[in-house]
Amino acid sequence: MFFRYNGAMTNDFGNSERPNETRAATWTYLSNHSHVLISLAHRPNARVRDVASQVHITERAVQKILQDLEEAGVLRRYRLGRRNLYRINPDAHLRHPIEAHCTVGELLTFVLGPELWKAATREPDEYQG
């Protein structure tokens, strides 16, 4: 239930919102970790700066997430000249107990479709660009 106070809406929890604002812009169903993973699945040789821009987080946050994903065995990083190439392990399981029965590959297939992310699973010697 919302109450009007000085032009703003106030709900039972004391949170106020403007009538035209939506709460949808303040949260998403997927975490920043999954957003970074999806971004790299789409473009395995993306720069940290590009991933940060796409996900709308800082470059430092992307670097931390990449470290987390590498430590979890979800991602491997290869150095190709001055760039990085990221290889995704599609068989890694999601981490939360509610979704642990699902794999990274299933998540990527759901979000990107079955073929779009496959290049991100090939080893660097198989990579064509």
C-alpha cells in the first residue's frame, strides 16, 4: 500500500518513490558475475573496459569478478599478445544451492541461445578470432 506525502509515494516500509519511477531499474534477476560471464561468452576477447561498460560496473569490479570466476573454475584466461582471451567451462555448476543442478552452459544457452556462446569454450589454438 502506498501513501502520498509531498508529491512522493511512501509504502508501508517507509520507502518513498516518485510516481513515474520504477523499481525495475534498481535490480536484475542475474548477478554481476553472470552479467560478466554472459558478456565474455558473447565476446571472449573483450577488454575489461568493454565488459565494465556493457555491465555498467567499474573496471575494478570486473577484475574482481574475473578473479572469482577463475578461482571457481568457471573461466580460464589466456594471454594472446597484449590481449586476454577467456575460455568458459560450460560444465561448471552454478554455485547457489537452489540452482546448483544447472551448469554454466545451460545458463548461457538460456540467455544467449545454443550457438552464440560456443566460441568461448574453445581453447586458444582452436580460436578463430
